[in-house]
Amino acid sequence: MTDSCQAALLSEGLPAATISGSGRLVFSTSQDFDRAWDLGVFYLKVPTCLDIEGARHFGQGLTSADSPYRQTPKYGELEGFIALENNQQTKLALRRHRWDQHYPSEVAQFGRQLDDIGVAIMGEVLRQSGIPESLWGRASGGYSLGEGTAFLNFVHYDTRNPDLGLRPHTDYGFVTILDATAPGLQIKIAGDFMDVPVLPGHLVINFGEALHFVTAYSERTVGAVVHRVLSQQSIDPLRHGIVYFANPDLEGMLWQFDAKGEVKGNSSVQGLFALLEKNLTE
Ligand SMILES: [Fe+2]
């Protein structure tokens, strides 16, 4: 897509979708759907059953120094309570199989509701891709079958660090679901960063690199959007975020299918992510 096309796509603001009663992702017009798929980012109306306030309250509690959740142990580099290792971000990050152990039951339940949203979005991407439904499980590294890897992270931006909120990047996984309470998120469109305003009652959804990889030979390829978070200042309202990452099984494989169901390529997930990391560092 040309730069001017991309810029035009955003002139009306980001499109907004809903989850229908039957669990499908729907846009009110086909133009909105096209814009969302071309940009790789859109708003999603918060489903009424989702207790977003309760989850926000949990996240906000992590800022107090005596929160017991700040003692959550680290598991590798990606999980646990992690302070200021990535720009201004301080976060509690956990993969799905640890939610019941470390999160309150209602927060673990909230995560499972985000699983359902992630599977609905993933299903719509795969449906539009033309990849036969019998292959969706393999194409998504298990994610569309309720497996794969999911992270539920509670993030805040620590303004004692005079850094960017989060440097420009693409997400590596399939789909990111974000609830943010304050401005700062920007996406790169046609070479320029543009604000993604907080839209009350809505989550922000963006596509990641693994989704691009698995749809690359399909009838509807989607791309990962470059985004960043502006440096948060101490005079700003403290920026909290709930971030859910829908990922393939990190120890598994990703397969590229075309709409006839023929294999066009594959990669281990670790291999793909290592390649992305190398490109990012270079
Ligand atoms: Fe991101």
C-alpha cells in the first residue's frame, strides 16, 4: 500500500469492531473492516461481560510499594514482576499456565475472557485469509484451538526514568489486546507517528509479526503495525495498561499455507522471533 493510501486510511480515525453474540468479530461496514486489516490496528468495543474495571483496579494496585504482587518471582526474561528493564515500563507479566497460581481468581478469569476475544480475532483473520479451517490449529501454532501461548500483563509507566515510554517496535506474536488509561500510544503510518487516542469503552487491537508470517501466502495478508509509547511525564496521569498477547506455542512451529491448503513455508517460533530480534537490533 502507498504512503498516501495509508495516511488516508487513518483520516477518519481508527475503525471500531464488536464481538457479536455468536462470538464473531464484526465491523459495521466492509470499508471499516478493510481499513482495520490494511492498518493492522483497530478499536474493539469492550464486551459487556468483561470486568475491565476490576482488572484495572488490580493493575493499579501494583504501583503501591507494599503490593505483594511485586514479589512475584521471575520466570526467564519475560515473566514475573519486571521493573524498568524496557524503557519506562514496569510490569507484572505471566503466561496463561501461571495465571491461576499468581493472579487472583477473577483476574485469571479475566485473562480467559481475553483468550476468547483473541481466538475470535484470530479466527476472523484466518477466515479472511482463505486458509482452510481444518488447518487453523496448525497455522496458529495451536492458538486458535485454545492452546498456544498467551500473556496477560499489567503495565505502568515509571516516570522516574526519563526515557521513551516504549521505543518503536512491532509485536512478535499474532494479536495484542490493549487497555490503556492514558494517552501516549502512537502508530507509524506512512512514515509518521500518529496518536491512537484512548476511546472510552474500547480496547485497542493490533496485529503482530507472526500473523503476517502465517498469512503471507494467503488471500488476505495482514501486517504488523509499528508503534511506540511517548515518554510519560510525572505531571501526566499515571499511564496504566493491561496488555494481552496472543502467541503461538513458543516452543512450536509456524506453518504458512495458501488458500488451497498447500504448505508454502515454515519456521520454528523461536527462529522467527530470533530473526525479528536481529532485525530490530540492526
Ligand atoms: Fe507493542
